Amino acid sequence: MPVIPELRPAPAAGIPGLRSQGMALAGFLALSALAWVLASVPIILNASGWYAASVKAPWMPPSWMFRTTWLVLYAGVAAAAWLVWRKGGLTGGTRAGYVVQLLNTAWPVTFFALYLMLGVAALWAAFAVICALTATLAFLILRFGPVDAAPGYLVLPYFSWLVFSASLNLYSAIHN
């Protein structure tokens, strides 16, 4: 019986096929979208309450900018993680760092929702959370970069935004 040749070339060893890559990218994007939605809930529920009357930093951007920026940043982290995953680098501590940064929903819960129960202490707790997230992103930059420079660069805007957001959080904690 004659052998029918494969019409598609086999993927190189260790590199996932196109279908697996597409599904993985969709999964990373879905995780980021879920994190964005979960993080948005306490903000939406509390933005017009105590937060509207609070003292804000003079360099505070318009509020519409935050959810839009976070959505773009989450997509960048999803793409970065996918690129690292494609090269087999999303393992061990790197995977743990990626999962930890998905828990960034803890910041809006701490900052917005817990303020009603804890007052200013919630703002200081939120500052600790955002500092931990910033450290996690620095870790990811250091872990993603050696696998591929592009994922390291994709995470840099998120890191920068966290530093900026931490400055806003600190100002709120000091002045409220």
C-alpha cells in the first residue's frame, strides 16, 4: 500500500502546533479578561461612594482611563505569558509568578471595598498589595526576558502602571 505524504509539515520538536497555540492564547486572554472583570466590580460599586469624596493626588488621571488602561495591560501580560509558554518557559516559579499577578483583583477589593470596614487602614493594606504586585511583575520581567525579549518588554508597561498606581494609592493613604 502506498504511503500518503503529510501535506502539513510537522511542528518542530517542543513547539506547540498552531491549533494548540491559538487555544492557549485564547486561554491566556480569557484569564486576563476574567481578572479585569473581577477587579472592576469593587471599583464600580464604590467609585461613587466614599471614593468620590476622597482626597486624590493632583496627578490623578481621569477615572475612565483606569479600566481602559488595565484592559490593555492585562492583554499585554496575556500575550507575554503566551509567548513564554510557546517556548516552554512558563514553568515552576515563572508560572507561579504569572498566577500570582492574576490575583491583582486583591488590590481593588482592598482599596475600594474594605475601606468601608477598615477606613484608612484599607488604603495602607492596598498599598502593601500593590507593592507586592509590583514586585511580582519585576520578577516576571526578569523571568520572561531571558526566554524572549518581547514578553519582557510587553510586561514593562504593566510594571510602570503599577508604580504609578502605587503613587496614587500612597497619596490617598497619607491624605485621607
